[in-house]
Amino acid sequence: FFRNFMTIVLFGAVGTLISCTVISLGVIYFVKGFDVGPFEIGDFLAIGAIFAATDSVCTLQVLHQDETPLLYSLVFGEGVVNDATSVVLFNAIQSFDLSNINTQSALHLVGQFLYLFLTSTLLGVFTGLLSAYIIKKLYFGRHSTDREVALMMLMAYLSYMLAELSNLSSILTVFFCGIVMSHYT
């Protein structure tokens, strides 16, 4: 998974942005062509963000991890990053005023997306590293696997709660917290 991390992020994040753009443009074209009703640009972008999320459960069911570990790792990682990117993109679109769109507001939307994506990722990494530090350095007394597992679950839940309280993507935060915890804790 870690050896293919940049490929997974490329497929998951950049691919989702491309899919959202193509789907949004397609929806604009078809809705305007059929004269369905009064939609705003935010509605089209929200539809694009929702439909850009792909579900890789069926693909993972067909693939076997033992037979094709590289492909399985790529599809699994892309699915998780894709879902998280779609949620972050949808939240960025919903929190943004798209009534008068221009170049500056489009760049502000991209900046809002990058802010949500990067801060959620950094919060997850920080919480995972904090968990590793607490378990390895500050854990005094007799080592108990039950306590360590409970502490790891509490730290993952802490990352979720911090993300929700900060209006960040909790899915992305818990995902990166889990990655760091599995590697270092």
C-alpha cells in the first residue's frame, strides 16, 4: 500500500476531480438540452461530486488479494481516497457561494477543497503519530494488549471527533490516522 501511495492518490483524488468535472459538464449539457427546470451551477457541481464517487466493492470481491496483491491494493486505496475526495469536494461546494462565479471564486473553491483535503490528512497523520508516541513512550506499567487496543480505538475516535468539530472530512482523517497507526503504532 505504501509503495503505491502516490499512484493511489493520483487515481483517487485527481481522478475524482476529473470525473466530477466531466459529470458536471455532462449534466449541464443534458439539463439545458431537455429544459428540466431551474438549476444553479452549485446543483450541477454537487451532482458531479456525488456521482464521481465510485464503489469498488464488486471489483474487490472479484479480485483476490493473494493472487493480485498490487491490483487489489490499488483498487482498495483508490476506492477509499475516491470516497473521501468526493465528500470533501461536496462539502467545499456546499459551503461556497456560487451565485456569481468568476476566476477568483473558482480559485477560492479550489483553495477550499485543498484546505479541507490537506488539513484532514494532516489531522489524521498527527493523531496517528500521537497514538504511536503515547503507546511507545508514555505507556507505563504492565503492557496489556487489551489496553493498547482500547487506546488505539480511542485515538481513532479522537481523530474522528476532532475532524467533526473542526468541520473537516472525518472519513479522510480516520483513514490517514489508521494508515499511520498501522505503520507506527
